[in-house]
Amino acid sequence: MKRILLACLLGAAATLVQAGPKIEHWTAPSGARVVFVESRVVPIVDVQVDFAAGGAYAPADKAGLAGLTRSLLDMGAGELDEEKIADRLADIGALLGGGADQDRSSISLRSLSSPREREAALDLMRLVLQKPVFSADVLAREKARTIAGIREADTRPASIAAKRFAAALYPAHPYGRVPTAESVERVERDDLMAFYKAHYGARRATVSIIGDLSRAEAEAIAQRLTDGLPDAPAEVSLPDTALPAKNTVRIDHPATQAHIHLGLPAVRRGDPDTIPLLVGNYILGGGGFVSRLMKEVREKRGYAYSVYSYFQPQKQPGPFQIGLQTKREQAAAALKVVEDVLAEFLARGPSEEELRAARRNLADGFPLRIDSNRKLLEYLAVIGFYGLPLSYLDDFPRKVEAVTVADIRAAFARHVKPEHFVTVIVGGE
């Protein structure tokens, strides 16, 4: 069976490389948004339900509530405890997954498309979505596990830097909240129930489906999974972000390596500058060994084993971040090189040669990012949840090829403003 499925997946990859998938979209009677791709090559169905129920929607004093709510969904539902749920999944060869970030909480299902297995898997997913138990005993165990993980992470410089960077980047915004031992300890079962009822409604849900089924079957599945959800209100917009004041945060730590993050809130999902920023960032710090930061910081000076940059679009402007680790005594020198490379890039942009190489890599490599149903499901979920154009996958290579040096310079000028940079240094001298 494994060999047969592998052969089917390879066949699906070849099909997807040849042409972009046809994405269909509708609103279910329940109010949920649905995106669907019919793919008959593999006898598999993948379903993901995303809710506007990420960490940014939790109360400020109970950071971690969104993650705990999502975690406990499939740890007991209806008459089934977590062990029985796991046993049923194993019996039918299905997989439940998912997680939570600042914008959304997700639950995903992968099942064989044969009627018996598919129906049993969907029944289980519906039970998990619509009748979670939120056992007090399970919550106590998960709180203890989460708190232990937080306390351990708070001893590591990489984790300290990431948390302080988020807080400094978004000092007055929900994106800056990170779970602490104290905030998680405050979460009670009633909080989980209230958060579930307020945020896990059909009108806050996006259902993404891809696989071996028809449009009519997909419509029935989407309605089946969402028609019994809580009568939660439609999504409430997150507050606008604000650019922070330029600031450097230094945190003492005995680590031999200094951990450095710098950046600012930069771009939201769907911004027309997203593609020029992506192409430009590939040249600046997102392209591994071919990026400018890697060449200048690692290859020429040996200041760091790795240095990177990336944009993380979200509902509200997500971060542009540059990160590296270097010897404590080299922190100031390495940071100066990073700032100089960025200033040069902002002033002049990439060369035509760099741009041609970046366009070629991103456009030619894109089919490999959607060469399986699992990968494509991730894109479908983003397209549906953030309301991106249904033609996004077809448009991407063409838009990448059309990016010019002037486009990159203009986009970076609009979104990357060093006068608002936050810098966090953990362990430097």
C-alpha cells in the first residue's frame, strides 16, 4: 500500500507541475468560506478548517489560551477520550493535525477517499470540532507540560531573543503577547469553553478541501463540518499595528554566542508589494548562500555560521526580521555589517544579475512547492483564510518574472524603515 501511494503521489506531482490547479470557492449555508481543488490522482482527501481564533484574540492576561484551546480539541470529544480518538484514527488510517499561530487556529484531516474510511474520518473530525470536552484533568496536564516548556525555553538565549523581539516589535498590540508561566497558569476550563464558543463559529471558519471527490461531495463535507459549530459572531478585526520607536534591547546571558534580531512590523497578507518584497528578500537574506547577508557576514568575515532575513505577512503587518548568532565579542561588528548591507540594498537595490537569478530560482522552483496535496492544502488554507485571489498560484510565477529593480527598491522603501527598527541582542558584550 505504501508503494502504491508513493507512486500516486509522484503522479500527482507531475500533474501539478504541468498546470496550476483549478481552485473553486463558495460560502457554505453555515456561513463558512470554502476553497476546493478536485484531484483524482491520489486516493486521498485532505481537509483543513481554519478559525480566526489565534493567539491575538486571547485576553492579554491569559496568553496561551488560544493554543491550549486548540490542543484540547482532539484530546476528548463527545463520548471519546483522547486514547479512543487515537485508536479510531489508527483503525481507519487517518491523521488529525493542526495548530495555532497569532491569526488562526487550525485542524486538519488526511484520509483515504474510500467511502468507509472517509466517512469514519469525517465523523471523527466533526465530533472533535463540534463537541470538544475540554477535560479538566487533561487541561491540568497540558498546562503543566506547557509551563515546564516555557520555563525551560526561558533559559535558552534563542527563545529569550524571540520573545523579547516580539514584545518590542508590538509593544501595544496582541501580536506582541507571548505565553508566560503565569498567563498559562491563569487559564481555567471555563476560559477554554468561552474562547471556543466565541471564536469557533462557522462565520469565522475557512474550510480547505483537496482530493479525490467531487464539488458536490466537497459542499456536503464543508456543511457537515461547520453546521453544528457554536453560534459565534463574525470575525472581529484585529487592531492596527503601529511602527515602534527605534530601540535597542540588550539582555545579559552567559551564552558564548550573542543572538541578534532586528526588524519592524512590515507587511500584511494581500499587500500588492508582497511579491517584490519576496524577490528582494531572496537576494538580501532569504536565498541562503547566494544572499548578500550570507556573503558579507559569513563568507567574507566569518562572523556567523548563518544569517537570514524574511517577511512574515499576517492579517495586520507582520514582521520583517534579520537574525544571526555570533561570538559575544563580535556582536557589535557583525551588527554593523548587517546594517551596512541593508543600507546599501535600500539605497540601490539588487543588481540586474542578482535579480535574474532570484526570479529564475523562485519562479522555476515554485512547482516543487505545490507538488503534493499536502503542500497544496497549505496554500489553499492561506488563500481562503486571508482572502487572496483564487488565481494566486497561477499568477505567482508570472508576477515574479515581472519584478524589476525599481519595484524592489520602491517596495522596500515603503515597508522597511530603519528609523523604526527594533534590535534585540541577547548575550552580547
